[in-house]
Amino acid sequence: MTQHTFLRALCLFTVLLLLPHAGASAPANAKPLRDIVITMPAETVLASLQKILPLTIPSQHPGLQGDIVLESLDRLSIANNVLSVHGVLSGKNLLVATNIAGQNIQLKLGQVSLPINCDLQTRFDQASGQLFVRPRFANAGQAQAQNNQAGSLDPLLGALGSREYPVDLEALQMLNIRMGDRTIPIAMQPVNITGADNSLIFRLLPRVGSPR
């Protein structure tokens, strides 16, 4: 056995000792696996989001039709489970249903674009392992001073901010570690996700599968 092969085998053996196989019967006195904690600074979150822009936002609201796109983000901060962002939101072919003086009216907004300040309130549901965000737009008055279309966007912002949206955590739920010619899949179960000290903090419980 060459030194290189020996070192690879030693590394793999060490990983297998530290992380038991999924489905294996653990001894009665075995300690449970500790959570993996990943801290993502706000600057990293912002850079990651900027890479996937422009981003189409599904309204998931029966009173809103059209295409809503987050065009850009230039600021992001995190505190008390709230992500505060500043960027530009645009809409095309927008049709908003609203009620004015007891009358149901459809407002045709067409194509609009405006800067937005938005607080994203996060909530992690531990029972389902699902993360939710609820947007709150704080700058309708500011935007109106900057953009004569902004006043007509109040129904749009109200529709977007009227509910919680689930966040897809699939990318967090599997990690593959490559050791030589072996791959060790580690399933990650989200335990908690919080926002504090200008960072997102992920607590994940590892579940290790058999190497292949």
C-alpha cells in the first residue's frame, strides 16, 4: 500500500468513526450527534442573492396578476430574524384587484419599476422543518416622492406583503463528501434558522448514509 493510498484510507476511516451510518443501531449510551452550525454573514447572503438576479417573484395572491421581478439588490442587513433589503422591483402586465368604497375594481398598472425598502421577517417552523418569510414594504411614501407611479403600486406592495412565503431548503438538505474514490452522502435536517448580529445562522442535524 502506497503512502498516498494509506492516507486516503485513514481519512475515510476517521470520517466513518466520527459520523455513524444512517439506520445503524446506536449503543444505549451513545451520545447524539451534535448540530452543525453554519454562520453566513449578511455580505455573503447579499452576494449570493445578487448572483441569481433578476429573480421572478410568484405573487401567490388571487388579486394580483402579471410578472413581478426583483431586478437588483444593493444593501442587506440582518437583525432579530429580519432581513432588511434595498433594491429595485419591477412589474410587467400588472393587474391588481382592489376594493374602493365597497366596489371591487381591477387596476391595470402595466409596466412599472421602483426602488424598494423591504423587511423580510423570517420564521422557522421546527415541526415541519420549513422556513417562511413575510415581506413588509416600508417605503410607499418615499417611493411616491421619487416615482409618480409609486402611489399606484400600493395595492401591489400590499398584495405581496399580505402573506408568508415558504423558502426552498433543498440545497441545505444534502452534502456529499468526496474521500478518494468514495462519496459519503450526509443528509442535513434543518433544526433552526435565525438571523442575528448581521448574519444568518443555520443549525443542521447530520444524518450519514453509507459510502459509495
